[in-house]
Amino acid sequence: MGKNTVAILGGRGMLGTDLARTCRNQGLHVEVFDLPDFDITEQQQLGDAIGQAEIIINCAAYTNVDKAESESELAYKVNAQAVGTLGMLAQKMQKWVLHISTDFVFDGKLNRPYVETDSPNPINVYGRTKLASEQLLAQSKCAYCIIRLQWTYGLAGTNFVTKLIAGARKDKNIRVVDDQIGSPTATIEVAAAICQLLPRKPLGCFHFAASGYVSRFEMAKFIFDELDMSVNLINCKSSDFPRPAARPLNSRFNCAKIQDLLDKPIKLWQVPLKRFLEQL
């Protein structure tokens, strides 16, 4: 282990799987840590996991947004407290940490794309725990980089795209909200961007999402058109879909800051999504 060793916490999830593969393809030595044999809330396990690595990437998270409303203690323990401990250990061991966060730290009320310095104001428990993770990491004084993501999809997990297609196979009448705007972002694209950042070990917070913006409804329309599926797609508002956790309506990111560190322009959302649909 040691030099060029990357420890990926939550490495069997949707992003972690793509990240591990991409890092290995770049000749890095990757160690993957995830449930059931690794629990990020156990300090001893956390210390052992990061001790031998040069780079730590934290993809581990409690991500069930609706369930977090009723399991707030568990969500806080995994998403915030464990990240605070990670920061403290990393500071002691002089390690650099890359931590994954979310658009849900914002309330979605801004009428322009969010930049990294905009004030967070989460409107659900999940968002609050992720904001706390950012704050605790900063307080630990370790060398860290936070990357906020949104609307992610990948082959190694359930997501909006796969749920939408599964739903349409059961019922041709599909209702999708048209007032939530963002950028569908492929985890394979996130992984490629992260791998470019690793040699530089940048510090601070960055936004990453696919280029361009679309509503959930228009995204669904694109998916069904690409797959040539005949469905009755009905647009509706978020208020027509009462759920335990509120969602931000504007998830648009300004990605200029991270774009400056990447060697190619971030792809338009349609390009990776088309490729993803071809792989299904």
C-alpha cells in the first residue's frame, strides 16, 4: 500500500464502483471499504481503513432521502458524525480527504445556478446531515476537498433513470414533476473528473454536474424517446407528490470552478445519458 493507494469509503455504491474502476484503469492501487464488512461509524475501522492510504475518498453515505426524515439519528451518525471523525483522523495522519456532498445543502429557491459560496439552507434531514458533514470536515482542519453532486445515475445502483423505466414497464401512465430543474449526472463522468483532480489534491469546495439544465419531466421525455418506449407521460408539480422530504426545485450548479481544473469541457447531460441508456 502507501504511495498511489486510494481508499474508497462506500466503494461498492453507485459512484464508488465507477470510481474504483476508473482509478484502477489509471494505475492507482485501490482499496474498497463498504458494508457489511466496513462501518464508517466505527472509529477503529475508519482508522484502519485510511491508515495505509495516501488518498481517501468518502462516498459512504445514508442516501434514502425520505427515510432520513424518520431515521434522522442514523442519517446524522453516518453522514455527519462519521465524517467529522474521518477529518480528525486525517488531520492527525496528515492525509488529504475528498468528500462527496450534494445539491440538497441548498433550498433551491435561488433563480440562478448555485456557486460554491452561496449560503446553504437545506430543507430536509438528508440535506442538513450533508451540510453538517461539510462543516465538521472543515472544523477538523484536515486537508480536504468537497465535491457537491446532483441527480446522479450509474449502472451500479438504483436511481431516477432506472426507477422511471421500471415504473413505465408496470404502468404506461407516468407522472413526472416539471418544476424541479437540474443536470442529470453520470457517475462515470464524476469518476473521470475526480481522477483528474487526485494528482493535484485541490482544497475547498467544488460543484460538479453535467453541462446544461433540464426539468425532471423533460429528462423523462428524453429517456422514453431514446428507448422508443410508448408511455403516457404526464407533467405535474412537486406539490402534487407529497413526500416525507421536501426537494429543492432549483438544483442548477455553476461548475466554472471545477471546470478550470479539468482538461476537457464537461459534457452536455444528453451525451452520457444516451450512452447509459444504450448499456441498459
